Amino acid sequence: MAEVLMFHHAQGLTAGLKEFAGTLRAAGHTVHTPDLFDGRTFDSLDGGLDYAGTLGFDTLLRRGVEAAADLPAGLIYLGFSLGVMPAQLLAQTRGGARGALLLHSCLPAGEFGGWPEGVPVQVHAMEQDPFFAGEGDLEAARALTSAAADAGLFLYPGAEHLFTDSSLPSYDAAATALLTRRVLDFLDGP
């Protein structure tokens, strides 16, 4: 079974993300869910992004690295939107990564150096998500998944951003069910 370090999105470690982690745990995986916002959650994406901006993105990245410090090297890093930043950083720079799951966001691989050889990656988002499709993440995901040897880009019908969080109005049960099956297959490995 896999060991996963999962980073929350800009609305915080919500009940829906805790539920998602619980689904992975129920399948036998170990899932660590650090709270980069010290227990704060936000009713809106804008509120969470404002708070993240106040903290500073360097602080969020540092907190993500610190969350991994006492964990073994052979982790799979999973990030939701804003949480993709520390997940992708660790997958690209911390030795021993077993994989990366980037949900709702993707940074250019060059942001943290090149994509490491032998580290599988999947990127999942809705095809008309204005943040993902309209702000450069889709292009970054296409470039990353075409350059990495073991990579997949999965686009789901719709325009919601945080569609995997069952505690938010943007939740899409059908898309999340398909995404969850793909994530569990990824975690189970070849």
C-alpha cells in the first residue's frame, strides 16, 4: 500500500478533503493531511486565497516541506489546487518520491527544476475550469505529461474548480467517482 502526503486547497482542510483522505485510507493507504492554515477554513475561494497571500506562498511551501521532514522518502505527493505547490515541489526535489497526483492545478515543471526521471505523475482537472484552463495550468500540464515518461492528464467535463471536495457547492459526484478510481489505481501501482 502507498503512503501519501496530501495538501489541501485554498479553502483549507475542509470536511470534504478529510472525507477524500478517508476514502484512500479505507482502501488501505496511509494518508497524512497536514494543515497548512493552522485549522482555518474559508467559505470562499477568494477568502482562502487572500489568507494564503497574507501568509505568503514561500511560507506555504516551507510548511509543506516541513510536513514531509519526519516522513519516509517513498511518498506519493497529492495536492488540491493551491496544495499542488508543495506537492509538486516535493515530488520534484525530495529524493525517493514514488509519484505525484496534481488535482485542479499544475505548475510548469521548470518552476522547481525538471521532472525527475522515474516519478509517475497524473494531473486531473475539469476541461473548462477557468482557473486551470484559463490561467496556464492546462498548458503546463500538457507540457509536463508529454515530457514525463509515466504521466497522464485527465480532463473531466465541466467548469468547476474544486469539484472533488464534497463539502463545497462545486462538488461533482460523478467526476469525483471517476477521479477517485483513477487515483486508487495510481496508488495501487503496476
